[in-house]
Amino acid sequence: SWSGHQTIGSSGTIYDIAWARFFEADLRRGYLLGNATPQSGRRAIATPMHTTQSHNVATPGAPLGSVRIGDDGSVAAIVPAAKAMTWELLANDAAKTSQVKERFWVTFQPGEIRTCANCHGINRFDQSGAGTPNNAPSALAELLAYWKSTHPSGTMQFATSASNALKNAATAFVNVIRTGGNTGPVSVNYATQNGAAIAGIDYTNASGTLQWIDGDTAPKTIAIPLLNNPVITANKALSIALSSPSFGTVGALGSHSLTLVEPVPPATTLDIDGNGKYEVMNDGLLLYRYLIGSTGSPLTQAALGNAPNRMLASDIVLYLNSIRSQLDVDGDGQVSAATDAVIILRYLLGLRGSMLTAHLAGVGPRPLAQIELFIQALLP
């Protein structure tokens, strides 16, 4: 009725059909069966399908218990399990005339998927003489699309976009949640990624797969071993990313930033390499190179003292970033290599008084005596 699709044999009547109506055997009490009083017991009465009808694609004007026949002649429906079922094919006229009736009751098992290649599918050919259909059944595609839209598998994402953990906490825990649906099993992969925090130095790489079963929405926890790096520097962060979802999707919070917090913030001193000494060719040089923008090996090459605590250029940069605002020794509101770093270098060389600022352009307003006191406070 919907598309003009026809299956025609060599002879016989052509039936115009539009609906497949399913009946379930409901047990009813109280029927008279021609007597004056109701008969005892219950009777199996063919009742338009209602137990699972809400799971099927709804079409306006559909007869009770019916699903629309697809444009290619296919039919797909979710029917009750463990209950006798039968069905018929209806026309789309005003009376919804029954054109073809199933002659048996059939009971389906929970989870059973039954397909019929054609009516009277136990035969090699249907009533028109045609063999097994090879079209992709449009009714099944429509039913599955509807089922997915009304029974979503859900979205997997981090509970929050960021969190903190003390670097000496031994293990950091981050939760991943499943929201927006719980139909079927889903899974997603996760893996840590370096930021300022480095695997093998600050934490141990973690990766794996998180899994939820059907109906499960409990948070899943990622555990990240922490190495309690003895180097004292500013807080460091790493990230954790979700990828390769199976049956579900990754939500907006597909990445998480984990910050490893120093239990005791580093003191502001000019012992930049952390070896317990203040050395012009080490700490002074590191400061100057940092303020001119050097990073990596150009920052640390031949500039580390004996037994330094901070050996990595990234650790030194983090430390200097954390104390940079306190290195404005001339009081001009800026931290400059041309003034502040040179003044500190001269001080570490033993120069005092006017020799600290001689021939320097753009020195700030802080008096020399206060400059010396300011630097001394950085050399506890």
C-alpha cells in the first residue's frame, strides 16, 4: 500500500497489504460461553499485541498491535517472549481488512531473533515462485534506528575536566562516568599523556579499557601510580585521554587534566638548581638564560652545579615561573634579564653599592640599599 512494491506469481489474487498485526494469547476469566454464569478457569484470547508495542516504531493511524510493512515488503517487530503469538496482514482500507492470517501459534524465547526469508519459509520458494529475497530489509533498519534513539547506549566521559593530587599520595584516582543511556555493553580506552609531569619521573604511565555491562552506570576509576619525585618545584600536570569507544560515544569531557601538587610549596630562593649553594656561574647563569627565553638544553648546558636537585630544564623553568614575580629586584614592576638578572649576577660576584647598577639602562626606582636587602632575602 505504501510504495507500490509487488510480489506477483503466475496466477492468483493480489492482496494489498500495509500492516502486520500481532496477537498475543492473553488468559482471561469470566467468559459465559453461552451459559448463564461465567465458566471456571481462564481462556487464551487472541489480543492485539500490547506487552512490547511501545518498543516498536509507532505510525499514526496504525491498528492496535500493528507495525507498518516496509516499502520493500519487509516486516520487523519486537514481540513478547514466552507467550503464544500469531499474526495477520492487513490492508490499509477504512476497515483494515485482514488479507492473510497465520494459521499457528508460535512462542518465542527471551532474546530469540527469528527471521523468515519469506512466508512459508520452510520451502525453497515462496507462493509466487520467487527464491530467498536479497534486499536489505528496510523495516528492520527503521526498527533498529528507532530502538537506538529510544534506548541509547550512553556517553562516556570524565566526571570532571580537572583534579588535583598531592605528588606524594602514591596513587591518583580519576573517575569516568556513563551518562545519557545504559542499554547494552559499552567500553572506552584511556591513556595518560605527559605535560609538565613526566612519565617515569613524576608518575607511571597508565592505560587500559573501561567496561560497562548492560544497565550499568556506576563510575569506573582510573588509578595512576605517583612516583613522589624528590625535586621540589612548582605544581605539574599530566592529562588522561579517552579514545576508541565501543558501542557508546565519548562525551565533551574526553580529556582530564591531573595536577600533581607539591605538599610544601618551594621557598623563593636563588638556589635555582637546588644544590644548596648560590653560584654565579650556575644559578646566576640559569636565571639570565631563563629571562632571555632559553629552554631545554640551551638553558642548562654547562650551568648546573654539583649534585643539583633540579636537573631537568622543565623543572627549572617551572620553578622560575613560580617565583618570577618575586625577582623584580629594582622595583620597576618588570623582571628583566637586562636589569634584574644582571644586578643579581653582580651581587653573586661580590659587587655592592653603585657597582650593582653601574652603566645599566632602565634600572627601576628601588634605592641601592634596598636592592641589596631584597637580594639578601633571596639568599636565606
